[in-house]
Amino acid sequence: MKHLLKLYPILFFLSCAEEFVPENPIDPDNPSYIPPIVSIVNGITIGETVTSENLSIEYSGNESSMLFRTRLDTSNWTGWSNNLFVTLDYMDEGDHEFWLQGKYTTGDTSETISVPFTVDAVGGPSLMFFPRRITATQGETVTFSIMAEEVYDLAGLETVLEFDPAKVTLMSVSSAGLFDETGDPIFFYEHNESQGRLTVTAAVWGDESPAFTGTHPIAILSFRADHTGNIAIDFGETSIFRDPNNLNITVWESIPGLIAVN
């Protein structure tokens, strides 16, 4: 009986104590808990057409201690970081989608949000590498397309590509069928291996002055990355576009390619 009397005050104290409520707002057991939320602050809106290949996007979360990760299209996610912005560069022409996710330091993650947008940074008529940049490992072979961008009545062209033969090896060149649907196509190339110089020529012949209008690959090129670092593949100073009357068409831009070799 004495033992029961001694326990009684303790039991009474425990029964009267208030229920513990976590004060940490990011603790899921807190009745006021709000899951992590992320939002785009500046730089891009849904459905926007961007006129630059480079884009800075700012974002935020509902707690100052949050971490974030991003990705473009189907690329790998970045690592988790407390950065509140990301810069996208070397973006290709066409449709893209930017993805953002945040998380608390507790590990709770937000819903993933995505923003579709379009890049239209290159006006025509122009020459362009697609993609603009490829990431590779040393010894890996990568493939680019050379594009005729937004051309009108194009019946022939010649362009020169220049690269460092000590850093990259041209493995193959093939036609991409630019003029295959318009008439009798001509395609040939000349490769000066020691100088790292490739001349590509394409044209079309036939009745009723055939020509191509629009955007289409000209050639498909494969390169082996032989050196680490950034390897540029540039267009030479002069590229020639001709119409069916053999008149010159001004080439407004020539967008080079880049191999980023790890």
C-alpha cells in the first residue's frame, strides 16, 4: 500500500502534463507543418519563347533553409544546392522544359514543377551545329548535325569547318538529305586531316529550278574526342548559300559546335 501511495503523485503529474508540440515548422509532427513548396521567381514563364541560347532562372522556396535541384529536358538532375538561381547555356533551338524541385533539411521533398518554353535564338538564313554542345569522355565518339536554319530558296551551299586535329579526329561525314525531296541532289566533302579542315558542298539540280525552304540538317558528322577540355568546331570565315539563279544568299549567323570532354 505504501508503494502505491508513492506512485500516485507521479501518475497524477503525468496525467496533467500538456501534450508536447514540436516548435520546428518543418517537423511533420507539428500541427502547423506545411510541406516544402517551390516557385519560379524570374527568368521564364510557361510557354514563353526565349530569343537567347543563354537563360538565368531565379527560384525560391517557402523556407530559407531549403535546398534545390534542377534539370533541363531529360538531362540528369543537378545536385542539391542552396543556390537560388541557375544559368542554362548552349540551349538548342526548339521546345524545352525546365524542372525544379526543393527539399527541407529534414529530407522532405516538394512536388516537382516544370515550365515548358521555346528557344528561337537563331534567325535565318543561318548555319548551325545541332546540338550546340555535347559532353563526352576522352576517346568517346560523338555526333553532330550541321543545320540549314530558316533558309529560303536554297539551291546550293558550301561551308568550311575548322578544328584542332591534335584534340579531335573526324571519324565520318554523311549527307543528311537536305535536297533529297526537291530534285537531283549533289553532296561531297573534302577533308584536310593535317589542318583540321573540312569543306562540305551540297546542291540540287533539276527542272523548274528546285530549291529548299525551311530548316533541315545538311550533313551528319562524327568526331572522336582525343583531348580533355573544351574542343571547338568552328565554321570558317566564308560560307556560301546560292539560290536557283546562282545568286548569293546572305548567311546571317554561323553557330559553332562544342565538345566538353571530361
